[in-house]
Amino acid sequence: MQYLFKEAELPREALESLNLFNNEKVTIDNDNLEAMLAGRRSALIAISDVQLNNFRIARLEAKLSLSRIDSGEVELLIHPVYRTPQQHYLLDQDAMGALMDGEKTNHVVELNGGDEKVKRMVVEYDAQTREFLTYDAANVQTPTMINGEELDANQREAYRLGKQVSIYDDTTVQYRVSEPKGILSNTEKVILSFEDDGKLRHVMLHELRNLQDGFHRQLDYNRSSYQNALQMMLKKDFPHLAAADLQVNEQRERFRSR
């Protein structure tokens, strides 16, 4: 259970250019910083009085993420809010329209890879930035348990593909590469367990956003499965809680900060 990036690797100059590094400290809140270190995008961040590509911008709302280039250095990526939805090379107009209208939460495209293997690319639409995000389902690390209930092979596969996964008490989660916390859930809190070098490590996530196609408010998280998982955690050494397990390398065209 490790982050993709270390805080010491943060691109200081790029953050300073966005007024997000002052007095030797990063001024991004902990939730957004954790999302970035785990390889995901932040939520929308308001950036004021910045200089980008010889242009002075009074105010900009954008999501931020990190990427490691071939030299091993870490660069800051800026994902602005586009005026119009951006086209996607893997999707036709009907598929893009279904995602933008919310008829579908994602779209899976199968590509022929080497050795006759099929690569499944999952495409989501980020309504906040008006762009499509893509990830390889094979790169998603899936939990072995949700709130202490073990997932079978079909449930783990559904999780990778961004489908909703439910357990016995109707607690339901959905993997989303566009979410800063990595998942949506019909409960505000959930405990995920991951296999790490033969040992189980537990991740407690809170303040989760509701499922996008939910017609009701989130359920009370303090249900039987959550209590069972919490007791299971308390019986052992309580590990450092982090959401790094939800990391996946998103594949997309990105606007880089220099």
C-alpha cells in the first residue's frame, strides 16, 4: 500500500507559479493532496493571479494531478474547465452523448493488444471539466473485501470496469477514476480491504459522494457490515489509513504546467 508519489517529489516551482506553495508549505488541503499523491485528480481548485505560457490569468478553476516523466521527475498537470465537451478518439457521437447525458456512467472499449490479448479501456465523462477520462481496467487494484465481506471474482471484475458492486446489506460502491477519493458510494463511509504482500490492509474512506444514478439520499453508513469491518480492524494493529490503493494511471491528453 504505497502512494505513487512522495510529498518530497512535488514540483515546487510549478506549485509556486500557481500560488500553491508558500512559506515552504503546500497550500492544497489534505484530501486533494492525498488524491494527487495517489495518482488521481484533485477536486476543482480555485487558482488566482497565475502566469501560464506567457499569459497572466486572474482566476482559474482547474483540477490538478501528478505525472512521472521518463527522467523520473514529477510534473504537475492542470485540467481546466473547458467551454465545450472535448471529443474522445475511442468514442462515437452516440457513446459520447450517452455519457454526457448521464445515461451511462462509463463506456468500455475493447482493443486488440499483443499476444492476442484484449485490452479493456474504460471511459468516463467528467462533467465538471467537460472532458473524457480513460483508464485500463487491468491496472485497477481491486479490494478483496468491502466492509469485511469478501468479494468474489465477478464482483472484483465488475469493480475494475467501474460497475456498481453491492454486498449483503445493500452497501454499494463504484470505482471512478474521476473522483478524488477514487469511488462513489451509497454510504458516506466505507472500509475497503486490500491484499498487500500476503497481508490485509484496511482503508477507511469518508465523505464519499453518492452514486450518480442514485435516486435517494445515501444510506446510514453505520450498518452491520461497517460495524463488523470496524471490529475486525480494531482487533489488529490499526494501520495507517490512506486511499492510495485506489490509484490507477489515467490515460489522456493533458495540459502541462511548466
